[in-house]
Amino acid sequence: MSNPLLQTIEQISREKGISAEIVHEALEDAMVAAAKKYFKTEENLQARFDPETGMIDVFAVKKVVEEATDPLTEMSLEEALEVDETFEVDDYVEIPKPTVDLGRIAAQTAKQVIFQKVREAEREIIFEEFSQQIGQLVNAIVRRTEGRDIILDIGRTEAILPYSEQSQSEQYKLGDRVRAVIIKVHRLSKGPQVIVSRSDPSLLIRLFEMEIPEVYDSTVVIQNAVREGGERAKVAVASRDDAVDPVGACVGMKGSRINAVIRELRGEKIDIIKYSEDISEYTINALNPARISNILIVDPIEKILEVIVGEDQLSLAIGRKGQNVRLASRLLGWEINIKSAAVKKQEILEQMDRITGGSKPADSLSSLEGIGDKTLAKLRAAEIDSMQKLVSQSVESLSAIPGLGPKTAEKLLVAAKASGGAQSVEAEKESETEAASEPDEEPSESKEVVP
């Protein structure tokens, strides 16, 4: 009888990955529950499992007192001495209970308790195991969907891929094999809940470690990585060996290494950037492929940068929907404000005007009332840098300038005329007319050359 039980305990321990001691405790708790149900008693029942024989003893425990007031939990000293003369006050007496009489219902109760204890132990082991794997890569199979969340099989348990952690460019079908990174593990009453991600930057780092030997052996170090899952990522790398180019090592021969990572991320664009301690050089690398004209550190404490670019580089530096500058800002940990050279020049001129008392030349576009800096920058980019040139334009020619519409063009001309630009042009025309009506100077006397 004992051998089959010991064999069952060993089998459960091996299959569930839990220690035999936990199964022994489960058996003892099960026998106590079964005995209480069979004997219908409120006594303090306990059980003891003998791992040598496989036998389980059930007994009631009572405390020895001078005079017993609760016969279910206490025994008088006089009664205890009849059992054993060595008992003293505050000792505990174990009164055996027959286990042979435990019926089928009690046995079923014991079975349920054992299963429950084993499940609890198994859940705790799974929780501890995956809690230590946060940030690690797991291979998973798509099992089902629950709303917009996806349930994955990761081996010993299931994991949830929430919609917020999915790559927006990916679609998943039942049975698909995917790689994901563990980001959280929650302890719930029904078991541990493992949360995985396909958009977290740590997934990108783990894939680099798998595909790039120099990253795996720490010759090339990933300083930082940022992502907008499914769209674009930036990775800053540095080399511990001067002979190893960190960017070239990550790209590989004809892009073989980085292409393996891109395929795993379903075509996500990845910018590999060389890390630098110099914030200016680091910023230039981070905003690649845009060409940077100048970088100003506005506030080193609050970490605010001002980046100046040419008009033709402005959209490239900002990126689609601001994605390039947003990722670069997260990569650096600095706030980046990008301005065109024309806008920056306008700001400097206005600052100089304020320093000199705020006087503005009558022919300066800065004297226009109600016209914004961006509009003035667009005019200067079109080589309209004076009031005279502005007034000489028509609504149609101004509307042809990128970013200016007919309404803005009309507003500009009205503002220019109100500022006296029209009178300046008329005066110049009158001056030209007067100069044309004056008689020419007498021609100089010619000299005849005699041979």
C-alpha cells in the first residue's frame, strides 16, 4: 500500500516540477480535511506523513491544563497523567484517530485538497520562474484572441499580448509562431499572469544580442534603444574595441545582420546611431539623415536643445508626423526644438531690435503689423526681404510661395501698404522719372588724331 503511494508522490513531483515535501504537506492537509468531514468534529486535528513507510497518521491535539473548560481542545492534568505519567501542564497530548473508517466521500475530499495544494504550489513556482525572466525573450504560439488581446502559449503557462503592446503593422493568426519579451508578471488568484510585448525596446535589444555576436559578447554596447512599434526605431551603439566599428558590426555584410532583425519585426525601419559623449555630435547622429547647420544648448539643467537646419532639411529633420525628432529626443533624453535658419535669423534680428531700443527700418519686413515669424521666414526664403519688394508683388505671385495662400497674400499686401510701403515705391518711381527727363550732359570734345 505504501509503495504505490510513494510512487505516485514521486511521479507528481517530477511532472509538476515541485518538491516531494510540498506533496507530503498536501497529503497531510487532505487527510485532516477528510477526517473532519468524516468524524464531524471541531477538534484540533492534525496529520503526519511517514516518508519511509508511506503511512499517514491522524490525531487530535489537546493542551494539558489544570482543569479543562473546552473538552475539544483541552485535557485536564489528571486525565493526561492516566495516559502518560510524564505529562505536565502546557504539554500537548496526541489522541490517534482511526483512518481505516474514512469513507468514499472523505477520500474524495482528500483528493480535491491534494489537487488544490499541488496547483497552488505549481502556480507559485511558475510565478517565481517568470518573475526572474522579465526583459527576456520567449518563443510563443498564438492560441486565441480575447477582444483585442492575444493569448500566447509560452510553454508552462499562457501569456497575454495586450493590444497596447502589439506592433501596429503586424497581424496574428491562430498557430503563428512569434517572439516576444516578458515585461510584467502579476500574481492573481487563478494563477500567474504573464504580460509580453512586441513593441517594447527590450525586444529589439534581445534580437540584436541573438543576431550580432559583438553585441552578445559586449564588444559592442547598446547605450539606448527607442521604438514606435511597427514603424521606426533608433538604436545608439558604442564599441569597447577601437578596431571594431559599432555601426558596421550591427549592419553586417550587405546588411545581413540588421535585415534579420528587420524581418523579425516585420519590416520596421531601424536607424543605427553611433553613440557619443559629446551631446552635439550625438544629436547630429540621432537626427540623421537630416543635415544639421548648428546646435545650441538652451538649458543644460533642463536638457533643452535648439537645432538649426536649412529650409530644405526642416521636414526631413522633423520626420513624418514628428517621428524623427520625437525618437531622437527620447534617445538623447533631451528636449529638441528644431528651427529653420530663416526663422532663427528673424529671432536674432528681433532680439537685436529690442536691445537697440526697438527701432525698425521703414523698409524692414519686421515693421509689418500682425504678421507672424513663420510667414516672414517664408517671404525671406522667397528672396522677398524688403517692403519695396513685397509691395511690388501681386496676390498671385505671393500665393505661389509654398505655405502662403491667397488670403495671406492679400493680408500681406494690405499690411505693407498700411506701413507706408506703397508711398516708398511711388517715391522711387518719381525719382526715376525725374532723372529720365533731365537733359543729357554735353558730349566731350573729340580730338582728331593726325597721323
